[in-house]
Amino acid sequence: MRVAVLFGISLLLGVLLGFLELGQPTSMIISIIVIAVLGTYLFIYPIYWEKNVRKIESYLEKRRKNPAFKLYYGMGNRIDQDVKEATESLLRKYKDSARQALFKTLHALYEDDILRVKKDIEDIRPLQYKAYYQAIVAVEEGKLEQATELGNQVKSEWMKHALASGIAKKKGNHDEYVAEIRKAYEKTRGMQRYILYKQFEEDIKVG
């Protein structure tokens, strides 16, 4: 559908530029710029900048043949087979240790296997992502001071709030937990927003 829209707009653009009687080089430059902008909006925007969770989910569902999209969709909807198959596909495709570590860690977290997470996070890069996942482990193990220290190494605002929510929940402070997870949600866009919403839907929707 998005491809059809892009082709349709390209055709109309060509007709419009013909009416304006612009020179061929000028028309070509304008066409390239407009098509590049539209292509970015139609295909990249939902992944990184979209805020509407339903639109993100629809985008992912239609592209489940792509293992990365299949992984996010499967995690969001707790489809174990999708998550397993997508992870295996991504591990076969990407051989560098940092990506392998990230995919393995995501799968281990999905299965609530903290021992595997502790083993798999060692090669995660950049270091702030490693610190983020190490902080998650620390929260799960009740090492809240360590989690806070690791959280200070994280630059991403949504990650900081997500960790703060986990620490608050572990302390039994429900109001702070909900407030922090909502702050994390508001700082996210695209697929990260989708996963956060699906994971904490009830807490995000309340109020």
C-alpha cells in the first residue's frame, strides 16, 4: 500500500512539474527530493518516530517476514514461536559479537532468564546499552544501589526513567513506579514506544 501511494504521488508530481514547464534538471532534482522525503516518511517514520501504537503494530504485522519486525511484533504480542524464529534468523544474519549479544539478551529477557542475560550482556556495545541491561539484572537481583549507579552511565532519557520505574517497583513504591514508566513511554517513539506500551500497557493506560 505504501509503495502504491509513493508511485501514485510520483506520477502526480511528474504531471505537475510538466505543467509548470520547469527545465529537466530542475524537475529531476525536485522529484528526487520529494520522493526521498516521502519515502522516508512512509517507510522509516513508523520505525523511529511514530507515536501511534496501533499504526506501529499494523506496520510491524504487515512486515513480519523481516526478522527484526517479526521479533518486535512477537515480543509485543507474546508469540513465543515468532520470537524464537526471529532471534535465530537474526543470529544467523549478523555475526558480529555486539549484535549477537544484544539479540541473545533480548531473547533471554523475554524468557525471564536472568542467568542467561548476565552471560549474554558482556559483549553488548555501546557501553551505555550494556550498563542499561546490567542495571536491569541488578534490579531483578535486588541490588538497587548498583542499579542506580549503572543507571547514571545511561544517557537515554527513556532508559533512565525505565530503570527508575523498576527500582521504584522493587521498593514497593507503586505511584512512583507508574509515574516513571509513563515518563519513559512519553520519551519513546517508533518500535521502542510500541514494546514499552505492550509491556506496561495497563500501567500506561491508567489515569
